[in-house]
Amino acid sequence: MTASNGDKTSGLDSIEKLARLRLIRSENVGPITFFKLLERFKTAKDALNALPSLAKNGGREARLKVYPQSKAEDEIANVEKSQVAMVHWGEPMYPRLLVHIDDPPPILFVRGHTSLLTKKAVGFVGSRNASINGRRFAQATAKAIGEAGYLIVSGMARGIDAAAHEGSLATGTLAILGGGVDVVYPREHRKLYDELLEKGAVCSEVPLGVTPQARHFPRRNRIISGISRGVVVLEAGARSGSLITARMALEQGREVFAVPGSPQDPRVKGTNMLIRQGAQLTENAADVIETLGGMMPCSLAERRQDSLLHQREVPVNDTENDTDVEHAREQIITLLDYGPTDTDEIIRAGDIHAGTVATVLLELELAGRLERHNGNRVSLISPE
């Protein structure tokens, strides 16, 4: 998914903001589907009206649950009461680089200094059970990178995350949380949380009041890497969640900086492995600053994506009709599998118009029969 922070969406009115909140909260609508629906219907209001019929066409028997307007209004009122900012995709404050990942959050909830979202950023990830030296290195490196003009982004977890935040409080730091921005997790980080509100910011795509759960953290990590120009990995074990963030960073076209360590320490097996696989060996802040300083302000990949934005003015179904979709639906379902399949392969194998494929996939997903994966891949959901 690519998008623009251009003028067309920077002036969202309250009606469209309400409709967007309802859309992303509706049943079977995730970030990728959210943007597919916006591409097709142009406004969230029109997309909401189309949800039940699309799900029915996809084979859903029960009516799709659309998030009620009253609940969305209550949520917005609670956000405003809590002095939390809602930053919508397309608004000027939305992080520029985050726009270009496959599944950017449609809405970010931010508490603290919202203006920090517009700064160029570097992410920090690593062990929760970090060594004293690892924490000291993270704190000092984050401080130096912050003094070079970068926002330091991490997840407010124990260990490396906390050290990176602490080192960059004076220059600007952002915590991406796995729960709501009003939920302090872990609890012992109450002091750090309060300092982040005073000097930095906390951010999440999760609604207020939601306690972090294990399934939230991989989603959280894609935001850390997506916002950042590069990600520094410290003391990551062989099966560390930090390696997932590093992989996401690579998929998103970001730099990965790995800090080496002793082969005898299991906490660095993952970072040493990253170096063997081509991550940049990083011994100090200068390694990060020099590499990122030499990067183009807007990478060629981003320019290419931006150049395609105007093509999104054409509706997904510009040459399709209901008969085309009806004839193609069973063929597309036959071509799908319970393992991920590239959507371009479906188009080629069936010789089906791309708009028709996109429509059928939307219908199947809204019916709860299809799952989307990174890299424009989809799979059927196995019936229980």
C-alpha cells in the first residue's frame, strides 16, 4: 500500500474522520482492506455503505457487523477528553515514511508532542533482558543520534528500549506501544511514561484502554521500523522478536544496523547472525549517522511510489462489471490456496482483469474467507 500526504486528504472533515474510524473498526476490515476500500469507493462513507453487499457476494450468510456511529462518536469523545490526538493517514502530521509500508495504520493515537512525528527517525530494538553494557551502549548511542537531529523510536519495553528512550529524552523520542496510549506497560515504566509525555510522545494504532497482548507486538514492530530510516538492533537472541522487526525493516527498504557481541553471549546470536546476512556492523553512533546522512532525502523507491499515486485516481473496477465478477468469482476461488499466493499470479493464471480480482478478494475477505499477507499475497482461511 502506498499513499500520499498530499493536499487531497490533508483537509479531512469531521464526517470523513468519523467514517474512517467506523470503517477500520468494522468486522474483517484490516489496514490493507481499509485502503483497498478507499481506493475503490474514494470515501469511507461510501465504503461503509458497500460493506454488507460485498461480504454477501463473498459468501457470508450473516450480515457483516459495521461499527455503529454512536460507538465511534463515543470513542472520539473519549479521545478528546483524554487529550489524545488522532492522526489520520493523509494528514500533514502523519509520518512520511510510514505511508510507504504495505499496511500503514489508518489512524494513529498520539499522546505528548505530536509534532515529533514529522522528524526523521531511527528505531532501536533489542533484548528486554539486556546487559548493563548493552543498556549503556543503547543510551549513549541514542543520545548521540538524537543530538544529530534524529527522533529515536522504540517500544518502551524493558532493557534496550527503555535505555534508548532515556538517552534521547532531551532531543526527542517516541514510544510505539502495543496497547492503548493511556495504558502504561510494563507498569514499572510509569516514570519513563510520564517523562515521555512531558518531553517526547507515545503512539499506538490500538484504541484507548486496550491492554497489550502478544498478538499486538508484531503489529507494533512494523510501525517502529516503518517510521524509521534505519533500525539499530542490540543484544537480540537467535529467536528474538527484535529479529522480526529487523526483517520488517528490510522488507520496508530500511537500513538495519546490528551491534556485534561476544559469541559466548546468547543474547547477541541474533545480531551476529544479522551481520553475517548483510546488516551493517555498528560500533558507534557515527556508523548510523554517516550511513543515513548519505542517503537521499527521498529514496528512489519512494519517488517511484509517489509517481504511481496519480494512477489511484482510476477506480479499481474501471473496466469490470457485475457479470465479469460473477463469472470470475469461482475461478479465482479455485486458483487460491490455504498457503499465500501472489495476487499477480492469480491475474496471470486466470487471465482476469486486475480490478475483477481485487473486487473478488475484497468480497472474500469481508466474508471472513480470505487472509492478506505482506508482499501482496493472499490465502484462503481454512474452515474450522
